[in-house]
Amino acid sequence: MLSQLFLEHPQSVGETYLVHQRKAFGFGLSMIAAGLACMVHGLIPAMFLHTGSDAVSRLHHRMLMRRAASGSPNAIASRI
């Protein structure tokens, strides 16, 4: 049960628990920063014109590259 909660998914993408945790935290922090920039943009439209969309594109590219590198059967095509 615990191994399913903590290890099954990281192993399925070719990572250890700690490596997966670090990468997930990095994605999360990037999304929080982009979300805050989007909120500021909503208040002051001249600021952060492309920050949100650039972050989404960058994170999407990173995710696709990681999936392809992992050799996972869930790589690229099945997630688009």
C-alpha cells in the first residue's frame, strides 16, 4: 500500500521518490510564480505580458522531454 502511494508513479517514469519530489516541487513553484504574475497582469495589463503563457509552454516542453527520455509507454502521444 505505501509503496503504491509513494513509489509506483515515480518508478513508472524512471525516477526515485526524491528525484520525482524535487522535480514536482520545481514544477509547482514555477506554476505558482506564473500564477502570481498572471494575477498582477490582471491588475496591471502592461506588466508580465507573456509570463504565464511562456511558463506553460516551457513546463509543457520539459514534461514532454522527460516522458520521452523515460521511455515510458505513456510518453508524449498518449498525453496530448
